[in-house]
Amino acid sequence: MIREIRITNFALIDELSLEFDKGFSIFTGETGAGKSILIGAISLLLGERASIESIRSGAEETEVSGIFDVHNMRPSLRVLLDELSIEPLDDSLIIRRRISRSDRNKILVNQVPLPLAALKKLGDSLVDLHGQHEHQSLLSEETHAGVIDDLPAVREVKEKYSSAYATYATAKAEAESFEAKAAALAERREILEFQYKELSDLSLRSGEEEELTKELNLLSSSAQRSAAASDIMSLLASSQDSIEKRISTVRKKLELLAKYDPAVEPWLSDVTNTLAVFTELETFCGSYLSSLGASADPARIERLNARLAKIQRLKKKYACTLDALIVKRDTLKNDLASIVNIDADRTEIVKKTNAALAACKLSGNALSAARKKACRDFDKKVSSLMEQLGFKGGSWQTELLPHDDPLPSGLEEIRFIVQTNPGEPMLPLAMTASGGEISRLMLAIKTVMSEHDRIPVLIFDEIDTGIGGLLAGNVAIALAELAKTHQVLCISHLHQIASLADHHYHVYKEPVKDRTATRVKRLSEKERVDEIARMLGGDSIIARRHAMELLDKNSGKKAASGTKDRGNP
């Protein structure tokens, strides 16, 4: 329930603080006194969009704050608060909304900053506001399924369906993800196969590039090497005396010197080694020339060049070394092998998804049956209340529109259609009902669902638009009954409704330092008599006596029905 509201510099309100109690609270006052301004301020706490035009003239900012008692918190509200990281303080939520002309707007719930969307979600769980404002949940067809699913005969079946749908949605998402990956793999598979074939066909070996380069260098230099070897042999055999004969002569002379001078002996050893080297060199060159034989095979050279070119092209293409190419080839082989199992995996996933879909549809059929049965009773009760609330000859009907695929809400979409006047067609609410009619229709729904409705606070803005007499009395009785299980706040111009309220607030204007300000006062019993007398048409003795009779009569009715002792939120 709402315990307290504080408003600063909002429209005609400069400073206002209001405390609320359980039960039925009524706000009355002259037209233009500011009753709708009060509702507008409360709407800010519920997440409605704000405008700087709502800031009181001459003020820099406006602030609205409210204290909500959540000691009987519903599980869904507990989950929402956990999602928003908000912890109730002494079973309370303190919501503050500040709108500034020059600074950033601020929203705080128990000192936790929130975005506007989160505040609206929280506000929708705390208060249902109906009237001439945007916060009219009944006009949104998205909320209609929630109304039906809150019926006792439907709620448990809906929870089972939600679980089955969540399983199906997960399986469907996994299947879609698998197919997306499979499609990507199928497209990539062609690339992988091409790359693997390209690398595999070359039969690469580690160190092969160096071997090929060495062989190619040898083959390409065959002529040069043959000429060089021939030149060496020519040099060794040039002049009249061979180099062997000349070295032998030098050796004999050194032997003679060594007989007389031991210092010559090292030279004698070197010359002996030189003679052996040149002898071996001549033999080697002869063999080398024989091994060269004819000129190198051009075809072999061409093949070597071609293979080296292929290796170089792949190294450049993949920007890696020969050994890295070999690793990539082996990796591609493994990747292709892993793709082979896709069809088997697809079979399992499809089987799982189909099973989840079948279970979801089975649960959905049970939900549809429960809804149809519950809607017959619900529609009958709402239509009956419509008769009492001014819709003579009117009718209410819940439509279940089948859907091809399971939805989070079930196997059908749900919408309310209504006939507000005899002879008129059944139409969706948004196409047929006015603001005042919407409020009375919501009153009928809330009355039918009062024992198990999840939103604890109901606000009706001018629910009495276009009604009077006996109908006004019926509306008042419905509001009082609803206040047994909810906190009800209502703006009204009718004495029939005001006289049945538990708490009466008077909204009025007064001049303050050459300006006008809206004030709200909680009335005493004597002041209630004066206000209801005014609503009856004047301050005459007759009007006051009538007002007192109304209050006494209604006070007796409430005492008899136990209204004073109800345990509403």
C-alpha cells in the first residue's frame, strides 16, 4: 500500500505531504482545484514520462517521493526487486523522482538509481491506475492474457505451460544456433576441403625446400663446374715439367739443406704434404669430370623450379613457413573429420526439439481448455457487473485467438471485446470505451478478481464521469467492496461515492504570496459533512442533514460488513 506521498514544486503544488491508510480513500474538490495534478504526480512515481512543463513556475526542479509498504510482498515482486538489486528497508520502498530544468533527471528506489523503464516495471507491480491518463493497462491487449491467467482455475495450469514453453524455447534456440553453425561450417567446408587438397596434393616434407634448392643449384651450375675442374687439371699439367716433378725437385734440394741446417726440416715436411695434396687433387678433378658426364637434364631443372615455385606461392598465401604449412595441412584434415558428425548431431537436436514442442503443445492444450472454461464464468460475472455499473444491455467477452506456433502466453492470443450499448457490435476495448467507461470496466474486473489480484493498490481517476443517481450508488458499493482486499484511491465529484469512503481528502486552491497553490486536507467527520453538503448542492440545513444521514447510513453498512477490520494490503 501507499503510506505517504511528498510533492514539491509540481504544477500548482508548492509543498504537499499526504499520509494514507488502508481501505477506500476519496479525493473531492471543485473542478480545476488540482485533483488530476495529484494523480499526475503519483504517475511520476509509477514510471510515466515527465516533462519540464510540470515544474512549478519559478522553480528549478520538482521532486515527488513516495513510501510503499511491501510487508506482504508477492513472490513476483520479490523476484523483480532482486533483479533490480533493491532491498526493502523496514518492509518499505522509498521511491524518489526528481525532474530538473537544467540537470539530469534522477530516479532512486531505496537510494538505488534506476532507469525509467525499470521504474515503470516496478510501478506496474505496485499500483494500477485507471482514468484519463496513459497508465491504463486494460487498453493494452498484451495484459489481457495476464488477467485470465490470474484466475484461480488457470494459474497453476499456466505455470506448467510456462515451464514447458521455456524448455521448448531453449531447445528451439539451440536448434537454431546449431543450424546457423552448421550452415557456416557447410560454407567453410568447401574452403577447408580446397585448402586441404591444395596442401595435401603437394605432399610436403620438412626440410624439403633446402634439399630442392641444393639440388637445383648443382644442376644449374653443371657447365661452370665442369669448366672449373678442367681448368684445374690444365694448370696442374701446364709447362714442360709437371707440378709434381717440380715439387719433387724442390723436395730434393730441401733434403740437402736439411743435412746441414735442421731449421729447414719443417719446410721439407710441408712440401711433402703439398705434393700429396696436388696428387689427390688431380685424381679428384679427373673423377669429378667423369661424374658430370653430359650436361644437366633441363626437364629435371624445370621440375625442381616448378615445385619450389609452388612451395613459395603457398608460403606467401598462408604467410607461414614450410613446416607451418605442414601443420596447417594436418589441422585442416582434423577439422574436416569433425564436420562429418554434423548430420548425426542434427538428428539428435531435431529429436529433442520435436519432443519439447510436443510437450509444449500438450501443456498448451490443457491451458487453452482451462482458459475457455474459466472465461465462461469470468465473462458472465463481468457482464453482470456491467449492468450494475451503467452498461445496460452491455456485454463482455474474452476472445481466444489460436496461433500457429506456441507463444510465451500460450497457444492463443487473448483479447477482451465489449459491447457498451445495446445493438452495437462487440469491439476491442480501445475502439469502443471512453476513459470513464474504461475505469468502470476495470472496476468490474477488479471486483471479480478481488480475492486474488496481484496489484495491491488501485487508483481511479474520475470514475464517475457521465454517471449519477442509482448508478453512482452501485459504483460506490463496488469500490467499497473492492477496498476490502485492496487499497483504493479515487477522485470523484459524486456524494454517493464520497460518502462510502473510509478516508476523505479535500483538494482546493488558496492564494500564497500573490500566487495560487493547490492544497490537500484530510477531513474530520465534521468537515466531511460540510464537503458532502457542498457536493449535494449547497450549505443549507437540508443539505447538511442529508450529508449526515448519508454518512451515518453508510457507516452502519460498513460496520455490518466488517469493512473497518479488513486486512487489505
